[in-house]
Amino acid sequence: MDLQLKLKTAFISGSTQGIGFAIAKQLLMEGAKVIINGRTAEKVSAAVEQLRDELPGADVTGIAADFGDVTQVDRLLSGLPEIDILINNVGIFELKPFAELKDEEWMRIFEVNVMSGVRLSRVLLPKMLERNSGRIIFISSEAGINIPENMIHYGMTKTAMIAVSRGLSQMTKNTSVTVNAILGGPTYSDGVAATVNQIAEAQQISPEQLKAHLMKTLNPGSLLQRFIESPEIANLAVYLSSPLAIATNGAAVRADGGVLQTI
């Protein structure tokens, strides 16, 4: 299937690894131009080099910016070319009991996970509406519906992303612009892998044993019965980026492995 993405230009926040990197790779495979992003120039350069090695001839560049710093975000926005596809992917998470969460931690995770997409969309959506063409996708999570008790602040940001996405979609009536959110399920991203490896080492068990235990205890209702891989989320994101997905707008589309039991 031709997803009609050749010569489209995409920007993906938080894309030097994990889901963002997988989306970048698949968009490049479809012939799109891709601008990736990470917090440091070193990470961005390494990711760009890896993508060029894996996909010779790929039109990929990168811009370093920390989405916890408004000055860096403003600088990034001033350097972006015309963007056809915006993937709001950047996000941070941590496991922490509710009673131990300080105000600053609530604000920090909201700043990165929610305001990143707000600031990017505020600048890029009006331009898409002027051209009558464009896609904005928020990478949310099933945790925005099933709020985890040890990551309430994270779940709150994922709920907010769904709300922002739906609200922005109301501005696209009678246009060829769409705004959607993806509700990803438990995904074995680089960040999750690092946490699993650390815990497994401390417990003197293999990462595979810990992964299986976590799925059984934390996500017993999963129909997939394993962690989702980053490319499996990317498959949906790339489709939603396509002109073929024009009928999907204002949606919270699930790629959750069947964790959510609501229809």
C-alpha cells in the first residue's frame, strides 16, 4: 500500500530512541523527510547517523532541544521548516508513590509531556489550516484511561494529551487537517528496558523473567500477553500520518494490546 507520504516533512519530538525513533524510521521508509529531536546534540547526531546507516539515502536531520526549557523550545520552533506531520511523542515517566510527589515533580512532567505538544501545535496547526493539509498525532497511553496508582502524575499527563488532541481537532472542521491521539499499551521502549534491566539485576533474575512477571501482575487483562514493541505503535502512527487516514479525526485510537476493556 502506498501511504502517499513521499516528500512530506515530519517533525517528531523525543525521537532519538524508542517509539519516536521507530516512527521516524518507518516514515523515512515511506519516503518522507524527517526531523528528529532529542535533549542533546550528541544523542541527536547519533540517532541521525544510525538512521542514515540503516536507510541509505534517507532524508533525515535533527534538532536538539529540551522540552522542559521554554527557551530551547522557542529556538527549535524558529528553526523548523514547513511541517506536514507533527508527532507529539516526547514524554518522561517515573514510578513514585502519590504521597511522595512534590509540586515541582507534577509541574515538570506536565511541562514536558503536555506543554510540549501545546507549544508545537500552537505554532504549526494554524499553518496547516492555512495550507488545508497536515497531520498532528499525540502519542498518549492507555495509562491516560487506566491511571496507574504508582504513576498518577504520568497518567494525568496522558489524559491531558487526549483532551488537547480532541480539542484541537474541533478546529479542523471542513479541512484536510486531522488531529488524533494514539493510546499505546505497555511498550518495551528503551526507557522501560533500562528500568527492567536495573530491577532485574537488583533482584538477580533475568530481564525476560521480570518482563513476564510484570505482564502477569500489572497487566493481567492484556490480550497480547506481552509487551508491545515500538514498531507496533509506529505502524499506527505512520498510517494516521497518511492522506489515506483522512476519515480518522478527533480520535483516540488504541494500540494497547487489549489492555483497555472499555469499548
